[in-house]
Amino acid sequence: MAIGVNSKRPGLSGKLLVAALISAGTWTLPAGPHQNPANYSMQSWQVQDGLPYDAVDRIVQDGQGFLWLGTIGGLVRFDGAHFVTFTSPLIVGADGRNIRDLVAGPGNTLLMLPAAGGVVQLVNGVFSLHPASARMAGRRLVSLFVEPDGALWVGTLDGHVIRWKDGRMIQFGRNDGLNNRIWTKPGFAMDDQGQVWIADGDFLGVYRDGRLVRVNEGLVSPIAVAPSRSGGIWIAGRDRLMKMVKGRFSLVSAGFPWAGGAAVKNLYEDRDGGLWLGTSTRGLYRMVGGTFHSIATSDRSITSVTEDREGNLWVATAGGGVDRLNPTFTAFYNTASGLSEDVSDAICGDRHGTVWFANRSGGVARMTNGVVSLVPFPGGRRLSAQAILADDQDRIWVGAESGLFRFPEDHPEALETMNPSVQRIHVLFLSRNGDVWVAAEPASLGRFHDGQYQAFSETDGFLGQRVRAMVQDAAGTVWIGTEDGELYSWADDRFTRFTKADGLSGMPVRALLADADGLWLGTVGGGLTRLAHGRFQTISAADGLPDDVITQILEDDHGRFWCGTRRGIFNIRKRDLLDFFAGRNPEVNVVTFGKSDELSQAYCLASECQPNTWKGRDGQLWFVTQQGVLDLDADAFKPNPLPPPVLVEGLKVNDQWLATTGTVRVAPCPRKLEFQFAALSYAAPSKVRFKYKLDGVDSIWNEAAQGDAVYAGLPPGRYRLQVTACNNDGVWDRRGARLPFVVLPAWWQTWWFRGAALLIFAGIVSAGGRYWANRRWQLKLERMEQQQAVERDRTRIARDIHDDLGAGLTQITLLCELGRREPTEATTQLERISDSARQLTRDMDEIVWAVDPQHDTFAGLMDYLSAFTEDYLRVAGIRCRMDLPPGYPVARVDAEMRHNLFLALKEMLNNVVKHAHASEVWLRLRLDRKSFTLIVEDNGQGVQAANGSTANGATSRICSGAGLPNLQKRLAAIGGQCRVHSSPGRGTRVEMTLGLNGAVSPIVAIELPLLPP
């Protein structure tokens, strides 16, 4: 008899319900063909792993893909790598930070019940009170449920249930069958018909047409409910498990496997149909096919169970943090399984499904129907087995340190020693024609063919040393790899040798695999090599492989290669390898197994023995590893096909976080911009890879292992960061995430400032152009003036030579002619000639001094003038006194100035000698910063009177002729001036002032200050 829960009757009898359960039978769930429902790998996150609190009440996944944890210490978000605690005054109160319940609402809304009270919603990072909170003030809210249309259900601590939708609130209590004296936490579930089921204590009911209908009074409290993916509702009481589908209740189990009074706190059905039961004190169970399996967790008090979008199962506990569970697809066989030693050197299977182990000094072992046992030999003998092989006649061959042995599979007591007795056997191989190949150290290779042993040597073309791997391809060719990095082929009863010269890497060959696409070689240090169409091609760690040491290769039934390395096992799609070798793909995607994976410790031996791998008839893959023999169910390995959602979580500018909502505006002149992004893949977060590109800066995509990128010194402008990521199986998110932002310009980077600066710059360029043009003209004028000065000097020199030297030479010529005509006057004429010659010498000396550039210094000028004055006055019989400073400034005096100043001084001295009637003359020098004054002072008769005569009637020396005008003209020509100070009978002082040239003489350059301070 079926019970229709859509009945309009408010309640049903418990006796009728029991009768219905008995008549309906039991409900069972099928188990998968390869997956052991009890084998799950677990990774746990606790406080030491970054989780803020070990007590987690609820775990949910929002619409973006983030996992949210409601803990005793507040709200925590997890992206697979980082835990972030969120806080707000709305969720922190006097009762603490505890989040009592947490659900994901429509869209990207997160709803929670904080200890602070009310219903709080989090939307796009902003906390706010839900509109329903206004109607629930002061109530202690403990459970929460949201319907797809936004209708909100809230359970209270006093046993009431409240429904709120669009501002209308309905409360259910004792009158509706709820027992508000039992302080329990109401639970909710929605069936495939959109009906909401409520369980509270011993109450089970369904909401229909605004009413709460009780449908059961017979289950023992507490009752838990959960939706079923196949439709209907799972219902668990303290002593039984039921399921309701389309109004019909079925008894699934009349009891639970755990002892004691542990209650089922939560139920969850995964995507494979397994039902998970989290208990209050007895841990976690999974029910498949009517059988309960205990699943290990970090704590035995389970508070929440959920599954994320990738199929990872998450378990929240009351004290062990949060666990992630994944079904295992591997099993290890070692001492814990019954082997004598953990490490076996070789593995093989026979055609009856028995697996055989060469367990080193542990001897030979076999596994039948999952049970491992040691093979007993006569007299309790144990062979130190290194290689093992099952032939097609149900015989087992064993290569040991002491030789080669063989026995029938079912009769190990019939152990026989093979002849010849080959020792230190490393490789056994069975070809398709039934030949058993044997390779031993150091260079022994042979085969048993038709019962006879044939040894190969150099005469047969085999030069190899230390054979490590053998395989046979579809054409029947036997391939042999050696430790020396050579490859040999055996076909048509002859060997062909391949070496590094043929394209091999030259590294030891430890693994061989032959398939329709060629011959594959695993090497020690040379990566993976393929031989196809007579050509060797290699892929290595530089091209994306996790290791260059590959000692094992197997191909599963799904087109994947499984490779054993010193760093563990990885798999790679053969199609990716072929695309790489064909040049269609520059890189390959490799699935590795890290810290959180069950294969993380499967370090494969650098095995020198074969067979070190085996593929069973059922598709199982076997590897020898450091931890034991590994049984890998490749069919149960589920690649992750979902690309991870990518989000730009934050932007930090100069160590300050900016909000990334709306238009992001960055202050001018940022020193450093740090972007944080996340890819929400929880299957293997450590294997997520990122690519990012900043438009306007990067021309190619940048790769990143961590979710961050840093840029420095971006100029003002509009930018856009693009980010994408791939999951652990290399599936990329094609949409990615984008963050547009603007770097604002500083005032000096604005268009108006740049325009003004451009105008100013144009003005400066124009002014500079004019300046340089004027400067060029000025320099040209200076050069012309210099040329004119040179011409003037040349003219003056020519004039002086003509006037002084020419006149003197003419005089000498005349005197010589007179002396020749009048011999009696020859003596007189000779004296006059001598005087003229001396005068010419002095004139020549003056001309040379005036034009010699070595005398273009102020010190040279004063030395010459003082010496000339002293000589000139001494000859005239006038005392000469000097008043000169002890040092002279470093300054240049050009030839024209020296010449004119000398002539002016000479004319002054000549006037003194001829007209002053002086007995003493003073030559003084006064220095200023930019000029000097040369003073000639005598004690003679003084200047003329107004009528041009002195007091004693003599003619004035200065006014006679053009003496003063000549002085003034000479000094004016060189930029100087002349001043005369005199009075009758009191002497005369003439001051000649000229400017100093601060330039240093090009001939005499001494770095001294221009003038003394």
C-alpha cells in the first residue's frame, strides 16, 4: 500500500506507515564496476594548514565557485589555496562570531545565521540584513533553507519553523504538529516535485498550499532529511533509513552499522548515487548497494557534507577542520599486504588473472582474488628474485642472483633449474612465438627457442652491454634497450644497432613500449623518445615533462601514457605527444600527482629489472615502486573536464587595496600594482596554472604558478588585465576574467599641461634657435674682428717696420755714403751709424715683444714696461722709483693693448725727459677687480697755464704739439682712458686705466685667481 504525501488529510497513522514500509520492500544502490566504495583518499585542512578554526558547522559552494565555511569563529572563504575570514558588525555580536547556518541563495547571494541575530546576506562582498530579519527580531535562529524562487525557511531554537517570501511570513508551531519543547535543529529538503520537507525532532512533514502536513509519527527522533538526485527524499531516523519516491516510502535499512546512540546529523547523495551519512559521534559512512562503508575523516563528529561542482566531496567536522574526499583508483601491495619485503623488482600476470611478484630476498609471491601469499618451494627455499615471467604454457620463470628457474603455476614444488645456468638475470621477456628471452649482467643475451637456449654475441651483431628493456612490436620485431643508451632490433634473425649518431639521446634506455604509432623509449636523463618512420624524436622536461628520468611506460585503454619516474607517476595523452612531435602543439599537458594526491609517494624505482610494469587483461596497470607494487585502475581515474572559474580578487596599489567593483581608478604615478586572482578548482589547487596579460603593456601571455601579478610604474591611461587558468588536467577556462582600470594622470601629465608644455617647449626651441643664430652671427663677427685685429697688427707691424726700421736703415745708408765721400769725417759718421744701429735694435726688440704671443700676459707686460722705464730714465739721468704689487693677476693682454700701452708710456717718459725738468719719476700700478691703472708721476715743473706757458715762461710739455690728444686716442683705441693731474711747480701725474681680460693666455695658462681678494 502506497502513502500519497499529497493527500489533503493533515496526518497519517503510524501503523499504516509501518505496514506500507514492510510491503514496499528494501531500496538498494548499485556500486560502480571499478570503484571500491570504501576506498577514499582524504586531505584535511586544519588550523595548522591556515584554517582559522577547527570547528566548522557548515560548508557550501556559491554561484561563483568559492567554498564558504561557517565556523565557531566566523565566516571563512576558501579558494583552494587561501582561507580568508570575513567580518562585519552584522555578524559579530555579544554571543560571539559563530555562524549557526549557511546556505547559497539565488544568484551570487550567501545567506547566514550569525550568533549576533537575524538573517544576514552577503552580495558582492557587501553585508546587509535580509528583509525577513525585521520580522524575526529577538528570535534565536538555528537553521536555514532557501527555495529556488527565493522563499526563505528558518528554524528556531524553540522548535518553530518560519517561511518568508516577498514580505509575507508564516510561522508553524505546536498547532501544526511541531513539538517546541524539544530543542532540536530543524532540517529541510526539497523533492523533485518542488515540495519542501521539514524534519524537527520526531516530526516529519511537508509544506503544501500554505500548510504544514505531518506525514509520519512513527520515526524515532532525531530525524534527518535530504533530497535524492533520482527524485524523492531520503529520511533517516535514529534506527532506520528510508526513501520516499513519488509518494511511496521504502525501507532501505532497518538499522545502522555503528554501535551506540549516535544520531544521523546530515544526509547527502553524491552524483554517483552514493548516500553519505554524517553522524554525531561515529564518523562518516557511505551507503552503496545497501551496504554501509565507514570512511575515515579527521574527526568523528560530522556537521556537514557537500559535493562541489568538480565532484570533490567536502566534510565539515566539529573539531577536525574540513576534509576533502576523493575515490581512490590505486592500491599498494607491500608488507602490509602479506609480502616479505616492501620493494619488488618485477611484476607480471598470467592468463588466469594471478599476479606474480619478484620480491627480492622475500622470494616469489602471488596474488589470487586479492589475497597475497608466498610461493612455497621445496625445502622452504627462497629465491632472491629479480625478474619474473609467466609464459603461454602456464609456467613461471624466475630470474635470480643464483640463476634461472622455472616451475608450473600450480606446482611450485616442481621447481627446476634451467641450463645453462645464467646468473644475475635482470630481464625476462616473452615473445609472441613463445620464445623466452633472458638478459643478464654484464653482457649476456639469449633466448629459449624450441626448448633450446641460443646465446647471442658479437658474431651475431649484438654488441650491447647491460640490457634493461625489451618489447615486441606488431610486425614481430624485438627491440632491446641497453644501459649504454643503445637500441637494437631483432628481425629476420639478425640485429640492427642504433646509437646516438642515429638520433638517440645516448642516455640509458630503461623502458620500451610499442604501439601503432611507433616505438617509445623511456630514458634516464633523456626524457621520452619516439621512433617512427625511421626518425627519432624526443620530448623532455624542457618541453613540459615533469622529469627527464622515465623508467616505466604503460598505455591504458583511454589513450593515456602512464610514466613512472623518480619523482612519481604522471600521465599524458598520447594525442598530445603526437601533436607535439608533428609540430601542431608547442607544449603538452601533463597530469602529475602532488602532495594532495594518492600517488604523491609512488616513487618509481630506477629499476634495472624487467618486467617492472604489467598491464592486466582487465585494464589494470601495475608498477613496481619504492612503497610497494602499485595497482592502478585507469578506468576509475576520472579526469577533471571542468575549466576553473577565474576571478580577479583584488588590486593593491602602493600596498593599499582598491575595490574592484565598477570603474577602478588608480591614483597618479603608481609605484607598484599587484593583482590577485584565483581559479576555483578544488580537485588539485596546487596544480592550477595561470596566464595573464595586461593590454597595452604585454604583447604575449605571461605564465604564473601563483595567483598574482606585479607591474611597476604604469603611465596614465586605460588598461585591461586578462587572466585565464587551467585545472589539474590542463583544461583552460576560455572565458577567463578581465579587470579594466584607469591610471589617472598627475597634473603634469594632463593634456592641458602637455599642451602648455609643448607651447613652452616650442617657444624655448624658437628662442634657442634665435639665440644660436645670433650666437653664430656673433661668433662670425668675433672671427671677423679677430681677423681685422690681425690685419691691424700686420698693418701696424708693417708701418713700424717701414717707419722705424726703414728710416733708420736709410739714415745708416746716408751716413755710410757721407763717410765714403768725406773720409776725414769717417769716425764721426761711424759713431752716428753705431747709434742708429743700436736704436734700430731697440726698435726691433719692441716690435718683436709686441707681437710675440708668449708675452700676452699681464705679468709679461709689467715686467717689460718696468724694465723699459728703468733703462730709459737711467740713460736720461733721472731717478726712477717703482711702486708695484708683489704679484700680478693671471690675465691675458693682447698684442694691440701691449703695443699701444707701451707707446703711451714711452711718449709719457719722453715728455718727462724733454720738458719736465724732473729729477725723479714714479711708476705705480693700481689693481682693481676688472681693471688696472698705470700711473706715471714726476716732480717737474707741472702743467701749463691758461696761455700755454709755465710760471717761468717755459713751454708746457703736454700742451706743446698733440701730446695729450695722442695719449687719449691710443688708450681709447684699446678701451682705456687717460687722466692728467698737475699744478704749476708741483709735478704731474698721468693715470692710464684699462680693463683686464679674464681669459688665460693660450701660451702661459696658470690656474690662479683672476685678482687677489
